[in-house]
Amino acid sequence: MGFGDAINDAVNKGKEFFEENKEKIDEVLHSEQAEGISDSVLEGAANLAKKVAPGAAEQIDGVRDDVDKAVGTE
């Protein structure tokens, strides 16, 4: 089995896992715990990005808000 075959096998196993568990994954992604974790991670990432690119603060906040809507409960 070559490297490409190993990657394809890993991707296929990941797809199978997702298909078998997508309801549970969706439930976890939209939980209160995920909301708290995602808020902390997104805020930290946004603050770092603003230090690297201070002129893009508004766009960074917009991206953070869009991602935040997709994870958690708020």
C-alpha cells in the first residue's frame, strides 16, 4: 500500500465515521459546551489575527461572527 492509498483509506474511514455519527456530531456541535469552547477559541484566534493584521479588524470580526453562528447554541 502506497502513501496515496493510505491517505485515501484514512479519508474513506473519516467519511464512514461521519456518516455513522452525523446526528451525534450535530448534537455536540450545537451544545452549550461547544458554544463556550468555540467562543474562547474564536476570540483568541480573532485577537491574534488582529495583531498580525490590525487593518483588517472589521473583516476579522465578521469572519469570527460567521463561524460562531455555525457552532454552539448562539
